[in-house]
Amino acid sequence: MTLLNFLLLMGAPAAPAGQAAGEQPSAWPTIIMFAAIILVMWLFMIRPQKKQQKEMQEFRNALKKGDKVVTVGGIYGEIVDVSEKTVLIKVDGDVKLRVDKQGLVRDYSDAEQK
């Protein structure tokens, strides 16, 4: 017996009293159950993750000189120069670091003013 047949038989309801013993049970309840599981996964896992990725990409594309940012490693700095894939941030005094835009996770310019 294949795995698909096993799953179909396990998810199918028992045959009603009027149904003949030789007939195959319907596969529709199993198909509906799998479709519902896929829909729930999409609603609660895939959709929010894509939304978050889109917001991060918009944040990284909107970076400009003077923004205060935080890197993935927790380094706070102010943007001095922005190129296509990298950003030069001023950390302290004359210390400057060139980091990949993908390494920036947060803008803390507004948080400092509050």
C-alpha cells in the first residue's frame, strides 16, 4: 500500500450504513484537510515573513547620509557614505566601518529623540 493510499484511507470517514462494502471511500475530506493546513500555514507563516522582508528591503533602500543605524552585531553608528551594496558608518571619533547593507537591521534616529 502506498503512502498516498494510506493517507487517503486514514483521513476518509467510515462508509455510511447505506454504502456498499466494496466501494472506495471519498478522498474529498482529506483533500480539504490538506488544503486547510496549507492555507493556515500561508496565513500565519509565509505571508508575515514576506511582509517583514519587504519592510527591511524598503528600509535598506531608503538609507541616507546622517541616519543612525544598528548592525546585526549590535554596533551603533551614523551613516557617512552610502553605495549600492555597502554603507560606511562612523562608530566613534574617527573610527569608520564599511558594512554590507544586509547587515543593518534598525534605524534608531527617532528613538534617540524621544
